[in-house]
Amino acid sequence: MALRDWFPKYRQDVVLLAVDLVGTFVFAVEGALAGIRGELDLLGLLVVSFVTALGGGTVRDLLIGAVPPNSIRDWRYGATALAGGGAVFCFYQSFQHVPQQLLITLDAAGLALFAMAGAGKALEFGINPMIAVLMGVLTGVGGGTIRDVLMTRVPGILNTDIYASAALAGAAVMVIGLALKVPRTIAMTVGGVCCFVLRMVAVARHWNLPKVISH
Amino acid sequence: MALRDWFPKYRQDVVLLAVDLVGTFVFAVEGALAGIRGELDLLGLLVVSFVTALGGGTVRDLLIGAVPPNSIRDWRYGATALAGGGAVFCFYQSFQHVPQQLLITLDAAGLALFAMAGAGKALEFGINPMIAVLMGVLTGVGGGTIRDVLMTRVPGILNTDIYASAALAGAAVMVIGLALKVPRTIAMTVGGVCCFVLRMVAVARHWNLPKVISH
Amino acid sequence: MALRDWFPKYRQDVVLLAVDLVGTFVFAVEGALAGIRGELDLLGLLVVSFVTALGGGTVRDLLIGAVPPNSIRDWRYGATALAGGGAVFCFYQSFQHVPQQLLITLDAAGLALFAMAGAGKALEFGINPMIAVLMGVLTGVGGGTIRDVLMTRVPGILNTDIYASAALAGAAVMVIGLALKVPRTIAMTVGGVCCFVLRMVAVARHWNLPKVISH
């Protein structure tokens, strides 16, 4: 989200907006699928679609002082999220036949996109680089976390998988690159690719983070 | 909440303030009753009263950039919410004898009031009409949702009943009316009545929203 | 948190900053210990450390309009919180041998500190005294509450113990003192001591708040 904010001179750039909205749509679809598994009704499904797609960026915007948040200021994000939820509601049979692997790949791409855009926007607002990295992670995983909390599940990022960690690594790469004066587009691309590849490899190899065993 | 903000010229209008505070009190009482069923202690009960009555409007204000939110800026809202919770704590026996039908009716009226005031305030702050409708819904149902999350229950609006949908329909009617240049008072009244009637009929007829069955 | 914001003229005062950061560290350690009991992985543990230590002050700052919140603006708070979580991850065996009584005492001191600083900052931002007291409580207990919600537990403050109530009493004493023109340092010290003593006595005597029994 908010890629467009990050490139003010490209504000009208249809390509960037389209990428941003496709990411939003993908996250909304995932939210809606989780909603159906949780036996939510139509409205609940639209709520979790909206929250999954736009929750992370909204909280980030509140925290960095970009008020009203992008999701509130620009109706196209909300409309895209609701369209994603509505599409799943209407065509659930078809969505069930989408290969799991495709969903995971699209999700990893969305995560990379959101994390880079989120960290970049935080830097634009003068936030310290370390915190900007955390804002990138928040943008990528915040929506899914709020959705899990709404559905009274322990958010997956807290105890399973390499997911938020991939966003963290990618955002850190990008922010470090920018600190070393690497051009913005390159830093962002490299960071995004790091995030995407790390996520995909982690899924393929069933990587998990270490835990402390309490006794 | 915040009816008064919506009518700056009537800022001193005691009637509007009273209506607003009565709605706050009703929602606080409902929150406290839920708190007692959840075996909360006195302080927990006051917390959920406050959150149920003022949480939705507070999040709306943060999102539309009305900072500090009304509930923080004007102590009378907080005091009313705490009074509602305290009244339930002190006179629980009496509140148990309030007929269920009366509670449902007052709640539906409060929902209509909060949804209209919330959508109206969002419009005043220059928010896009589609998002303003969502802000109306958030104002009406956000407090109860946060309360449910605090008590680790799946919020009712996600999977049961016509409740948020009634707020959505009413707020949409109002916003469309305003777009068609219907006078403010009329648009608001018609929208509020739509919300109220839809909610009451839905309760009487046990209407629910459709769900997708996952298998 | 944000003791330093409250004493602008002492902004560089290393002692106050150190006290603030020690409080943050203590809360982060407690968050991490809760995370390990909840079987979170390394990242989840860092998340709950950050949230426990800084969540209350962050929400307070959003509500009173101090944006970006202290935790986002000043990287030292975030770094301290992550250090607390990381220390528990690396040296969990040692932390297990910390006497329970010491943890409770440090926590009570942190609670007193956060509650006073939170109420004081709210007053500085022109918030009404009654609401400022609530902001003090929020600063003291908000982080632990968000952590409990993330881990899908009913927050302890809602149904057990004298904890938030101690923060409430201490913050009220301080705010009343300031209203009576008691010098700031004295009002804050007396309020903090009230909070600390009340908490410690409540733990020792197993005090609880009353509940209404529903049937």
C-alpha cells in the first residue's frame, strides 16, 4: 500500500497504482478465505477482507502521523478490498480451485510489496531507520494479525513460520541500502526480492524460527 | 457520539447533547451487563462500559484525523460511560428486571444515532462518502467489537444477526440523501429510521446474513 | 514512559531518561516471559516485548494527539524493549532464577512510573484531569492488555487483582495534588508511592476487587 505516496512525482503513474491495488486485492482474497473457514457471514467476510488488506497500512499511517490514513483518504483501496471479499463470496467454488502454490506466491509478492512500501513511507515521514523497518513489517503483517485477533486466534506471526521475519529482512536490506546511498529503486527492488525469496524458500523447506522451551 | 460536533451552530443545544449522552449511557449499560456475564471485576466492568460506549467513536476520530477524539476531549462522555457501568454494578438486581425488548429497542435507537452521527462527522472532515458510510458503521459497532475482542469472543457482528448491516444501510441512505441535496436533518432522520426499523424487524424475524459453506 | 517529555527543561537529564528506559526494559522482560510461556517463537517474543513495554504509551500518545508517539519518534525506547526481549531469549535459564518477589517489585515500580508519566503527559497536552487519570492507567496497563489480547487471553486487569486500580489511585492522587497547586515533583512522588504501595500490599494480602455475581 501507499507505493504511490512514496513516489510523489509518479503520483499519476497507473502502473504503480495498479501494483498497489493488486496487492490489496490479493490480501483481501486471503482475508475472505480465512473468514469463510471461520464461518463468518457476508458482512463479517467483508470486514476481515478490509482489515486484512488495509489494517497494517492504516495502523502504520496512524503511528507515523500520516492522518487520515491512506485507506481512509483514497476510496480506491477500500473499494478494492471490498471487491476482493465480494469476489470470494460470489465465486467461492472457483477460488477453491486456485492452486495453493499460486496463493502462496502471490501472498509472498504482496508481503514484499507492502513491507517495502511501508518502510519507505515511514522514512519519508522522517521516522528513524530502525523504526522504519518495523513499520515495514507492520504494513506487511499487521492486517493479518488484526484479522486473527478479531477471529480470536493467536496470530500466526507470533508462533509459526518465517513470514514477518522475511518482511523484516527485506525491509532492513532496503533501509540499509538507502543509508549507503544506493538509488531508491534499486534498494527497494533488492529488498523486495530478498523478502520474496526468503519467504518462498522458508515455505518450501518448512523453516521455522527458534523457540525457547519453557518448563 | 459527536452529534454536537456535527451541528456546530447548535453546539450549546442541550437537547442534542442529552440525546448523545443518553446513547452513550445505553451502550455503557450493555457493555457492563456483558462484563458481568463475563465475570469481570468492578474495574473490568468500568473498562468494558467505557470501551463499548466510546470505542467506536474514538477509533473513527483517530482515523478521520479528529484528534484528540471526542471521548478524550470532552470529559462528559467518559463520565457518562463510567456512570452507566457504575449504575449496573450498584443496581444489578434492578437492571436484570429491565425487559429484554426494551434493551433491544434502546440499543437499536443508539445504533441508529451513532451510525448517523459517525457518518456525518466523517463527511464534515472531508472523507469520501463511501468511506464515510463505513465510518458510520464503525461508530455504531466498533465499541462492542473491541469489547468482544477484549473478552476473547468472536465479535457478534462478524457472524450473527443483522446489526452492522442495519447501520450500513442507514448510513448509506443518509449519505446518498445528502449527495442528492436532501436537507441534512431530513437525510439524517430518514437514515436513522431505516437503521432502527431494519434492526427491529431483523430481531423480530430472526434474520441473518448469508454465509458461504466451506467444505 | 515519556518522563522526559514531561520535564522539557530536563530534556537532557540522563537520570530521567535512564529511569524511563529501565522501566521499559522491565516491562519488556515481563512481556518476553509471558511470550515464552505462550510458546511464541523468537519473533513473536520480540513482538510481545515491544508491545508490553511500549503499547500503553503508544495508544495514549495517539489519543492525546502526541503524534508520532514517543515509541516511534525516539528509537531508544524500541531498542530497549527489543533488548529486553532478546535478553530473555538468550538467557532464559538465568531469568528463571530471578526471584518472583523481585519481578513483582520491579513491575510495581514500573507501573507507578508509567502511570505518573502518562497522566502527566496527558495534562501537558491539555487533557481534562479526569481523562488524564485514565490516560495514566492506560500507560501503565495498556501494553500488557494488548499483549494478552494478541495471545487470546482475557486481559488480567479485567478480572483479577489490584493492578490497574493501583495505577488509577496513584494517578488520581497526583492529578488532585496538582490541582491543589502542590509542586509537580512532590505530587508525582506521592502519587507514585501510593500506586507502588497499594500494588505491593494488594499482592501480599491477595486483595481483589469486588465482582457482581450473575445468575
